[in-house]
Amino acid sequence: MAPRASLKAFELLVAEALDDLPAYVHERLENVAIVVEQRARPERLERMGYDASQDLLGLYEGINKLDRTSGYHLATPDRITLFWRPIIEEVGSGNREAIRREIRKTVIHEVAHHFGIDDAELERLGG
């Protein structure tokens, strides 16, 4: 899969990674949209407190399950975004299996944020 590879092919790998999640995770993924974009825009990164020059592989935006209150039912859906260009650039464009692994790793990382696991805890857990 080269950087010019179709967005559709990348989205299929994302769908595959999501399908591979255990049933108990699927049962608890509530009110979350999973989308693919080319790259995070600098203004979006700045708004969220990231360095605008950073190239994120994925991003969770929303209210994680641990922080939800009784008023959550009025909230817009949470959003998990995978950024396809940085993922392909991270692993090299010619290695479809490496791209598949990086997508899977990124999906798991962002889904963990949905469940309230922060980066420090993920690192402690080896992810």
C-alpha cells in the first residue's frame, strides 16, 4: 500500500481492526464515531493542547466512559480519528502487513482512551 493508495483500502483495514476487537469491547463502544482523515490539521491540534507540528496517528475526542455524568445523554458522539498519511509514513508504504499492525495498534490505543485509559496508563500496560 503506497502513500497514494486508496483511502478505501485503508478504511477496509480500519474496519478489519475494529472487527477484530473482542465482543465485550463492541458491546461497550457507545456513542462513538470512527473516522479516517488524511492528517490532523494544526488548528485542531492546538485547540486540543498538542504541538501543531505533531503528526498524530490517531486521536480520541469526547467524554471518556469514566468521566460521563447523568447529562451525557445530551452529548454529541465521541470521535476516534485515524490519520492515514502519518500511519503509512510511520511504517513505510510498501509493507501492507506493517500498515495493518499499526492500524490495529492505533485503534486499540484510541479505543482505550474511550474507556478512560490515559497515555501514562497505556504505557504502563505496554501499549
